Amino acid sequence: MKATTKAFILFILLVTPLLLLGTVNPIFNNEAKVLQIDNPKKVSIPSYETHGPIWILNDTAFDQMATNEDWAGDGSPGSPYIIEGYNITSDVIGIMIQHVTVCFEIRGCYIADLTAWTSFGIGIIDAPQASIVDTVIESKHLGMELEDIDSLSVTGCTLTDIEDEGIYVIHCDGSIIDDCTVYNSYGTGIGLHEANNTVITNCNMTFLDYGSGVYLYNSHFVTISHNNISECANSGIWSVSSPHLTVEDNIIHNNFFYIGPMCGIHLYGSPYASIVGNEIYDNTRNGIYVELSDWVYIFDNEIYGSADHGIDVMYSHNGTILQNDIYDNGWEPVIVNAICGIYLGFAMDWVISDNSLWNNTPAGISIEDSERVQISNNHIFNNTDVGIYATYNMGSIVIIASAPSVFGSSEIPVSAPSVVYNNLIISENQIHYNGDYGIYLEGYSNCSIVDNQISGHVDHGIEFWGDWNEVIGNEIYNCETGIGSYECYNNTFSDNVIYLCLGGLDIMNIGSNVTGNIIYDNEYGIIMDASGNCSIYGNDIGWNTMNAWEQDTFSDGPLKWYNDVTHIGNHWHNYNYTGYYNITTDTGIDNQDLYPSRSLDLTRPSPIEFEILELGNIMVWEAYALNPSHYELFIDGESEGVESWDGDDIELIVEQLSHGAHTIELVVYHISGHSMGNTSSASVEDLTPPTISGAVSITLVDGENVSNQYTATDPSGIDEWIVNDTAHFAISSTGLLTNTAPLAIGEYAIIISVSDIYGNTASITVVIEVEAPPGELPVGMILAVGGGGAIILLIVLTVLYKRKGT
């Protein structure tokens, strides 16, 4: 056996037991850090030139060392000195350069401590232009400290096992940090301190046990893009007092809880930030946390798997959250305000629009003590408890002294609370299957809930406790209660469509208006409970098991189910036009709608008779619906099509009907899908003969044949063509006249008749003249049909004579 083979086997035998006993540990031994990365060293250590620490404190020292080391370049901006290829392993600073006016580049070096965390890797203070390229720094207390450099770039560097910050930049404007990796360290990856206009791109910061991926302090107009930031204890990106930050197209994930509201991106006192196009996931606690930072713009991010919130906003104003996908957030026990897709606390003037929020726990959007918030065009679905949840505890509900005994008593308060302007605008959202509630508001006044589509909730589609709110134009279905409003004042409920709920509209209000709603196919249509001085009219209430219910009404503030000025009541599908419509009450004394109308109505027209083609024959159905959809016409059981309907009378022009008796059915449809139809009849008689067209005079030369086409029209159809001279002529079923025998010179007078299918006949006389060819004796004959069908042959001899003098 060869010696080399024996040596290899011996090595295996020695190392294997150590691995089994755990003596030789892998580099990554933390099971919680599931994201493994390759060793980032770009150049192996043996390829470097061993060198001692480099200390340069002024230009003279720089020039002298450049000469001694034979560094390339002359120190000018276009030809910087090149410090390259050194292995500097020492317990003092690897490279220190300060107070110089020359330009330089540190390239391809390896810098490490003999005793871990003893000194700095690279320190540069006060230089006009410095670049650090493809350099590896490990086991240092501080990787790089870069200060007061007019033009700085750090590219392709790798830092690991750093105790404090990997790259620390202070008082440097316009710096570029690109394609760098900081991993398996304890402090922050990249720290900026008063470093404006810095760009950080294509970097990887991971496994930072006590720091952030990027930490900014008082650094303005910083751009952080296309980086991968993960496993950082104090947030992926933490910005303090750094306005106009741009965070774009980064992947920020698995940043874990250490202390405070940590997250993927953390803004504190950093207004005008723009967070765009990032993938932010599996962070503890929040995906994005915004505190004391106004005018923040959050657009087109994918945020999921956060322990608490996807986006958490506190004490920040005038922000925008637009077109984000936010899902699967809220998987840890509640720590603070865990109400989870988007949370706003004490935040004013925000716009939340065009986002998709799903599978968050417990809410899609949660608002607390925030004012003037617009929530529009979002798709909010499958969140565990609530689609939109909002509470206001800063004085929005003003209750007078007697208020606790008002609701459920027989006394109505003298006055309603004054308006508090803490409005929300919730409009044009799709809110589906969010556990208990679609929208739940408590303590909010002067809000607008408009044109939302809400369905599939175990409890309420909309529930709120607040005053002076408007709930208008919403479509709500498949909920236990469509809209519920309790112990509040002066609200407006208008133009909502509520169906397939246990309770359609459940109101416990004083001084509110309920008008123009469409409420159908519910167990209860409208429930007015412990309410007073409310107006309920102009509503379309139909096909509910119980259309309307009233109980515990205030005696000195009765409910008005009608407008006694305009004489408008409600529309009831089962009203029969006699008397008033009674509203069921718990007292056994029915309240009344004094001016009821029918929700859907159709009156059968009288049968009609007319002669075919007679003009002006119209059947009119007296029809009505406050909320019509369409109608369908059937003639003799066959549909003639569907037409949209405006709710008014329907006219049918029946002049096109054929001879005979016809059944005409009209079905009108309410917007709910309910319909009403009835049938009438039309009798049409065809007494009109056909109309014939074709030549009445035909001239032939002897030897020519007849071939003339005749046409006839009739509303019932042509049955038969007849020519009276069948010895010489024939006419086809389509009206083609031909001769059946040679025709002699002369004239033939024939009669052509046509009949319709009901025996109505029309005729025309046709004269056919056969002439001799030019130059022959004009002897001819006229074959005419005499009375009784006798044929008379007239021989005509033309005598030619010459007048005298001619």
C-alpha cells in the first residue's frame, strides 16, 4: 500500500472519533439560525502577503510608506494609491489612515485579530477619497470606522465575528456601500451616523446577535436597495432621526425579538421615508414599525409572517399605505396591540388604499385613537376575527348624565351629544369572511362607511357605537346581522343593500335616519329597538320573514315610518293596497306606515284583438318597482329576450304577431332577484290578400318564350299561384311564368292569381303580345279569354294600302 494512502486512512481514523464526540464543531451550531450561507472569503488566506499594521497619520507618512511599499498610484483622484493584498493579523488596528489629502484604495486584504475583538479592522478619518474593495475582516471589535471622508466607497467586502459594528460610517456624505457581507457577528452590520446621501446596495447582513442589519442615525436621504437582511436582533433596518430614507427592493426576513418593538424595518423620528417593493417576512415583532415619523410612503411590499403586525404605526401622521400584500401576520401571543395586518395608533391623516390583507390574526386593519384615516379599495378577507377594527377612547363619545338609563328606558334625552370630528372614511372595500365582523367601530363619530361589499361574517357585517356617522351604499349579505348600531345618536343609514342575514338592519339609536335601503331575504328586515325620534321611510323592505319589528320605543320620541310632509312611506312586497301597513311591535299595538307602497307590482292588461298589419296595437303592463332590474317577455311560451327595466310601465307593440291566438307573458324582476309575472292574450285575424308585383305587359318576337318572375307578399305566407290559361302557360310555386306551348303571333290576355294560406286572393291581368319578325306579313291573332272561360280566336288581316298621293 502506498504511503499516502496509509496516511489518509490514519487521518480518518483519528478525526472520526472526535467528530462523533462533538470535539470538532461545525461553524453553524445554532439550530435557530436556519439560513446557512457559504464561507464568504473571496480569497484564501495563504494568497495574502503577511504584513504588519499600517498606521498613516498625515500626508508625509503616506508618501513615505507608498514609496517604501512601492504602492501603485500617485494619490490623485484619477490614480489613487493602491494598498493591496496584505494579511494583517494583529491585536492592534489593521489599517489606520487619518488627516490626509491624498486619495487611496484598500484592495484585497485580510485583516483579523489574534485575540478576538481586541481592536479595529480599518479606521479612516479625514480623507478626500477612499475606497475599500474585496477586503475580509474578522474577529475584530469594530470592522471599519470611516469618518469625515469626502468620497467613500466600500465594495465587495466581507466581515464576520465582529463584536460591535461591521461598517461604521460617520460624517461622510455621498458614500456607496455595495456588495458587502456582514454575518455571524454581534453588533450592527452597517451603521450610519450623520452620513447623508449614502447608498447601500446588494449587501447581505445576517446572524447579527445583538444589532441591526442597517442602523441609521441623523442620516438624511439614504437609499437602501437590493439587500438581503436576516437574523438581526435589533431590526433589519433601524432608522432614527433620518428623514427621506428610501428602502426599496430588499429581502428582509427572520429578524427576531430582542427588546422593544423590533421588526423588519423600524422608523423612529424619520419622516418622508419611502418603503417600496420589499419582501418582508417572518420578523418578530413587526414587518414595518413606524413611530414619530410623518409623511411615510409604504408601497408595493409583500409583508407576511410577522409575530405581531404586518405594519405598525404609532404617533405618525400624513402617511400612505398603498398596494401592499399583507398576510399571515400575528402568530405570537399578544405583546402590545396585536391587531395585526395594519395597525394605526394615535396616527392622523393616513391613506390605506388598494392593499390585500388576508389570514392575519385577529384583524386585517386595526385603528386605535387615530383620526382622519381613509381606508379605500382594499381587499380584506379571511382574517381570523375582524376585517376592520377601530376604537376611539379620547373623548369621542360624549354621554350626558342621564345616558346610562336612556337606552332601554321610556325616557328620551333632551339633547344628543355634540359632534367630535375624529372621522374615518371607509369606502369601496371588499370585506369577506373575517370571522366575527366585517367592520367594527367603537367610539368613532363623524365617519363615512360608503360603498363597501361585505359578506360571510359570523356576527355583524358592520357594527358601530358612535354618533353622526354615515353608512351609505354598502352591500352586505350572509352575515348574522347586516348593520348594527347601538346606543348612539344622529346617524344616517341610506341606500344600503342587505340580504341573506338573520337581521338586516338592527338599530338602537336616537335621532337617526333610515332611508332608501333595500332589505330583502332576511329573517328580520328592520329591527328598531329602544330607539326614539328616528325616521324610517323610503326603504324597500321585502321578502323577509318579518319585514319590520319595533320594541321599547320612547313614548315622547316615536318612530316615524313615513314622511308626513312628502307622503312617502316604505315599500313592502306584500302590501295589498288596502289600509295601512302595520309594523309589528312587542306591545301588541301595531305601529303604522301611513303611506305604504308596493315594492314590486304588475297589472295584467286586457286581451286585445286586431286585424293583421293593423297599426297602433299596443299592450301596456302597468308595472312598478322602486328598485327594478329587468323584464323578460314570452310569446306562446318562447322567450323573446331580456330587457333592462327602469321600473315604469312596460309597452309591447304587438303588430308583428301572426294570425291566430297568442299567449303573452311578462315577468318583471326586482333587483333582489324576486319576480312577478302575469299573462294576457292577443287574437290576430288575417283578412288581407297578398300583394302582387310584376310586368302586366309582355312583348315577344315570334319564336321567343315567356319567362317572367312575379312576386307576392303576405304577412301569413303565400300558399298558391294560378294562371287561368293552362293550355299555353304555367306559373310555378315561386311565381315564375312560362309558356307551355309555342305562341302564335298575336295577343294573349291572361289572369294570374295568388292566394295566402288563409284563402285571401289577389289577381292581375297580363297582356302578352307576340310580334312577327321584321319584314314578314303582320298577320296575327288575339287569343282572349271570354266569359265563362270560352276561347275566342280572332283572325286579323291587315290590309296594306297606299293612300292616294302617297
